[in-house]
Amino acid sequence: MSIQLSLLFILFAAACAVLIGYQLSNIDETARSLRLQRQAREIGQALHVASGAIPTEELPAERMARYQGEAPAFFYAVRDGAGDLLATSSKTLQDKFGAQFLRQVARGETDTEAKDGSDNAFYFLAGPVDAPGVGDLFLIVGQHASETDVLLRDVEWRLLSGTALAAIPLCLIVFAASLTIVRFGFAPVRRLSQEADRIGPGDPAARIAEADLPVELRGLAEAANAAAGRLQQAITSQRRFTADTAHQLLTPLALLSARIEQSAVPHPDPGLRGDIVRMQNLVRQLLNLSRLAVVPRPQEKVDLRTVAKDVVTAMAPLAIAEGKSLSYEACETPCLTTGDASAIGEALANVIRNGLRHTAPGTCVDIAVEQPASITVADKGDGIAEAHRQRLLEPFFTTEADRGGSGLGLAIVDEIMRQHGGAVEAENCPEGGALFRLRFKKT
């Protein structure tokens, strides 16, 4: 917007320059038109017409001298309503112009530049005589191109050329000044936008500093802070409810599991213990999810190679127990990001656990650390169905409920990645299976 407004200022300055240039280019024409008008008023006031007589004029001798001589510089002619010439100031000039030309001169201004050139042309002004008692007469006044016209044309050229030379640096100065002024003027708006962008589930306590804003923006900041307060209250209530519910459920489930284990009588449903284990896992993941949203993460430099290697080492026994394997590959140079190594490890462990659940026995889940800062996990399963692609990261969405899936593992991964300014990307491998990429911000 700042660039657009600056360009608008430039357009306005250019329009003003064009207007000034146009006015400068008409200096000689304007001056000549004013002289002709003054001459027409002078002759019109001096004309006297008696009934049936030839019009005469009464001018002072020094004024009349301009109309006389062999090559006078001034000229006038009077014609009647029929177009016939009644009087002219100079027979020489009348013959030069031609009677037919004088009869056909239209109302307004005209000239003989096309025939005589700009330095020798005569300029005419024609119109009805505006004087009492003169009847239906048409007055034509003319002036020869004077030294004043030549001087004014030279002034025009100098002014226009000087203006053109000054226009380019002037436009650049106006553009730079406009851009600076507009950017400075919109700085509070940008600051307000940046501070408002921090408000969200990740940092619901963030607020916009109202004191540093102009009066015009304080009302908007107050409304945004009020909305952020309501958002924080709702998020806090939801997180507290989730955590309290998970805590309340975890203890009875643990007691129930212990009683079943200690009971000497076999239970008629052999899948009951597995259901209790899945419920306990679900509750623990709910606690993890609520904890992730509340506890601020330390911002330290983390080498993704180290985190991935530790997670793969810790989970290798689990993969072997399921008849599967893990492969690990990393680049030679460090892949650094900023965040919490334990949270990043938890996210990677959830993705690997998801890959082990989908890959077939006897196959391998491949983990790779890539530049600039990402970790990929590829399994050998059936891949991601197109109908499920948009819902993979939704809490409680799972296609493996019968195999212990809770639908919270990838939701926790998504929460951790968003807290680290990264993202989870999922796609199908060309050779089959799914590939998840944890893309972090490079440090």
C-alpha cells in the first residue's frame, strides 16, 4: 500500500508538472491574445458610424501611427453584415492579405503562420463590434509578430527545458519522500498487525501494547485485546477440563487394571486387558496434548541429527519385537533448529510409532535427516488414502482403532511442530507406503 500511495503522489506531481508545462508553452499565445483583445476594445470604442457613412475612428496621433506607413505592424478592418469591407487601416496590408481572406475571417483568433512563418505572420482577432451606435458591424484587428513574441518563445523554451531537466530528480525525491512518509505513517499499523499475530492458542496471554499506538488505532487495539482475553479464558477452561478429566480417568483405569491382574478368576473376555491398556494410552496422550499447549518450550539450538539418532536407538527394540526394523540416515553437516529437544523427540517418536503400526512385518521404516532442517519417516504400508489426507492431523481421527490407535499421536506431532514454527507434511512414496516430513525452521 505504501508503494501504491507513493506512486499516487508521483502521478499527482507529474500531472502538476504537465499542467505547468502546458501553461508555460502558451505564454506567447496568451500574451498575444491579451494584446489583440486590448486592441479590439480600443478600436471598438474609437469607431464612429453615421447613417450611410463609412466608419471612422478617433485615435490619438501616437496610437494611429502604428496603423500607418508602408509596412505597419498593426491593422484593423471593418465589414458589414453582408461581409463587405467598409474600412481598413492600411490599403497595403489589405492587398497583402486579400479582400477575400478578410471577408472570410471567422470569429475568434486566426493567423497567417502557415503562409508567412512564425516570425512574419500576422495574428488576427475578429468579432462583433461591442460599442453603442455602430450597428451590425464585424471588427477585425491584427498585429504583426513582434520581438516580444520571439522573446516569449525563447523564455518558453528555456523554462520547459529547465523544467524537464529538473523533473526527473524532483520525481525521485518526491517518490522517496512519499515512500518514507507513508511507511512511517503506517508503521503503527504494521506493529499492531505483528502484535496481533502473536495472539493465539500458542500464546493466549499475548496482548497489544496500546500506549505506543496513535489515538486512531487505540480503539481497534482495545477491541482486539478484549477478544484475546475472551479467547484466553476459553482456552484455559478447555485445557483445564481436558487435564482434569484425564487425571480423573487415569487413576480408576490403573486400579481396574491392577484388580484384573490380581484376580485369580479368569475374566470371560480376554480382550478386556487390551481395552484397558488402550484407554490408558489415550488418557496419557490427552495429558501430553494439554501439557504441550500450556508449558512454554525452551528456545535452544537443537541438532536434529542427534535427536533423531537417540529416538531411533530407543525405539529399535520395539521395532524388533514386532518383527520389523528401523533404518537411520543423516547428512554430514549439522541440521540446526531452535526449540526443545525432548518435544522434538516426542514428535518424531509418534511418527515412527505410526509408521511401525502401518508397515508390514519383515519390512523397514526409514528415518532420514535432511538439509536444511527436516526429518522424514517412510514406511512400507498401504500409503495414505486420498479421502483421509485432509484429516490426518485431526485429534481422535484414526483408521487403526482396532489395533490400538487413538487418533492423538499425529495431533500431538502437529501441535509440537506448530510450537516450533514448523509443519507436518504427508505424502505417498512412489514405491509405496507413506512418507511424513517434519519440516523445522532453520537456525
